[in-house]
Amino acid sequence: MTDYNSYKGNAYGLANTLLQTANLKPSLKNKQIDNLFYAGQLTVPGPGVPPSIISGNVAAQQLIKYLKR
């Protein structure tokens, strides 16, 4: 984890652990800062680009929902 600066994960994203699957995945929205959303998670260029773009899209959609309420 420290080699890739990936908090609770690995070079290619979340670690394959029970605590990071299904509904236990970390939230896109920060629990303490009301208007902070996270996008991207991969620290290695190349294979990390497409998932980071998708993650940015998902985070943007969540932000739009949040701002419309």
C-alpha cells in the first residue's frame, strides 16, 4: 500500500478483501465533509486510466443528485 500511495488498496485499485466488496466498498462521498466526493482510485498509469474516468463519471452523477436535493 505505501509503495503505491493507495489507501487500503493496491496498485490497481481496491484490495480484493471482503471489507471492500459489494456494499462494503468505501463511499464516494466523504462522511465528515458534506460536499466532498471522491473520484478515481488507481495509482498506476495505463490500466488505471479507464476505471478512473468511469469513477469520475460515477462521482459526477452522485454530485449532481446531491446538488438537486
